[in-house]
Amino acid sequence: MSAQGFRTLGVAYKPADAKQDFTKADEKDMVFLGFITLFDPLKANVADLMAKMNDLGVKLKFITGDNALVAKSLALQIGIKDPQILTGADLLKMSNSALFHKAPLTDVFAEVEPNQKERIITILKKAGHVVGFMGDGINDAPALHSADVGISVNTAVDVAKEAADIVLLSSGLEVLIDGIIEGRKTFANTMKYIFMATSANFGNMFSMAGASLFLKFLPLLPKQILLTNLLTDFPEMAIATDRVDQINIQSPQRWDLGFIKRFMITFGLLSSVFDYLTFGVLLFVFHANEKLFQTGWFAESVISATLIVLVVRTRLPFFKSLPGKYLAIATVLILMLVLALPLTPLATWFGFTRLPLTYYGWMLLIILFYLGSAELAKRWFYRKMNAAANKQMLTVLKK
């Protein structure tokens, strides 16, 4: 009956005098009455929800004080085929090193004591996993506190709710999937901003420093630099509402500082190449003076920085991943403002001048070439990063 998911109690009695004191030694030669079976059915859609979590790269593990047969039955009901089980007795015999290798492969931890729950969570974290733990009892508090994300429910005991990071107010578990997806969207959009801000700032610094070596005037005035930063920030601020590609939602994403550095250097240097190409056009084609040079580079710098967002915001070809509504609106507005600014009275205050019509043709060619080069560089960059990641994974598996 346990194997069918029933928690089973045997009931027996023994005639005795009401005045008699009972001890454990008296628990013999009793009359068996039968079984009491308790069944706690799964929610109707829990199997589907667990399948969706598995599709999202979230591995489900049971940690329970119930016996192994009941726990195995529960695992089978939600779709875990041939669940791997460890009992509390097994854990007592295991060293932390052995559990380090065994825990990630185990589906069900049954007949465990409260302190063993915390041990399992700690070992899984040391094995490199991000661990969420859901519990509602007093004995779950240590594990809730140890997990990367402790989750409890509104009907849990106060100790469990205080130890948890998140308390679910609704009875359904759909909110967990919604939370995972929204979290990944937020993380993906945050990374987009970091990629763009770091690479743009690195490229601008490299271009500014290089131009200062051969120009007799400042490449941009301080107020022009501040205006450049302000205008390029508007599309980047709209990234918070941007669409996220399915590839960024299907699997967990991790913070990787080394990846960010490589991205910054690759695309920062690429932007500088086209800044220097713009310098060449301004100096050798138009023989630009100070104001013309500053106006020309300002226009090219802001327009290219605004449009490059559409390329580097996605791993897909940019035309296959359309930006969100607010990002698209912000991009169009900034482009119109930059093109109109040299023609307005504000141009004098900022130190700008009107640009020759032919310069717009040159600028268009440079920007199109830049966007095309960035698209090719992006494909090469991610292909190289994927190859490096696969090589590292193969090395780990061999070890």
C-alpha cells in the first residue's frame, strides 16, 4: 500500500486493566485490527507543471521524511521515470565527498531527518547548482535558510515563513513557473544593458584617447560628451521592457564576468575601428575644422551607438528578433533628434555646426558597414564561446 502512495498505520489492541501502567515491553501478543491508510492526492495539474519546469532546465528533487515507497510512488505520479532514491540511513553512511557526486543524480531523498535536509541543500550548492527549496514546517527552516532561494506558503508555520525568501500567497504552483520566466527575462535584459554600456564606454574611451594624440583640439567638448551619454542612455533604459528571445528563457543563465570582459573588448574595439574611419573621412575628405569634426563625430557616435543596440541585444540575427515597443520608439526619437540638432538654435550653445549633405552619405555607409560587421562579429563571438564551453564541459566529464 505504501508503494501505491498510501501512508499506512497498523492498529492493534490488547485487553488490560485500566489501572495498569503500560511500557514498551507490553507491546506484544496483541490483537490485530487492520490498517488505517492516509492518502494526500496530488493537485490536478502538478505533473504538467513539473514537466514544464523540467523543460525550463529546473530539476525537481524530493526531500521528505516519508518512507521510500511512498516517496517513490509520488515521484512516479508526477512523471519521474525510474527515480533514484537515497534514504536517511544511506546518508548517515555517506561522506560529504560521496554525497557530492551522488546528490545531483538522486531524485528522491526519503526518510530523512531535519538536519539532513540542510546537508543535502549545502552539498548541492557546493556541486555548483543554484538551489531553491520549498517547505512549510518547523523542521524545514534550516533548509529554507541554506537554499539560494527559500520558498514557503502563506499557510506555513511562522518560523518557515520568516526563514523563506519568498512566500507564495496563492495555492497554485503556476506562480513558480511565472516567476522563473520573469526572472530570466529580467536577467537577460540586465545583461543586454551591461553588454552595451561596457562595450560602448570602452570603445568611446579608446577612440577619445587615440584621437587626442593627433588632433590639435578636443575630439568632443565636455558638454558634448555629456549630451552623447544622455542621448545614448534613452534606448538603453528602454531595454527593461524589451522582448527576450526564447533561447534565453529555455535554460538557466549565469553571471559570467569573464564573458562580459571578452564581449566588452571585442565590440568596444570594433566600435573604435569605425570611429577612426569616421575621423579619416572628416579629416581627409572634408578637411574638418574643430566644430565640423565634433559635430560629425557626435552624430556618427550617437546614431551608431543607438542602432548597434538592435544588433547586440540578441544572439539571433537582428532582423529575426524584433525589439520591444518602447525600445523601438526610443531609437527612432533619438535618431530624429540627432539629425535635427545641428539645424536648431541649440547647436550654437553645444558648439555644433551644420554638416555638409555629402557627409550624411558617408556616415550612412560607415554605419551600415559597422552594423554588418557587428552582426558577423556577434556570430563569430558566440560560436567561439559555445565551442569553449563545450570543450570545458568535455574536460569536466573526462575528469
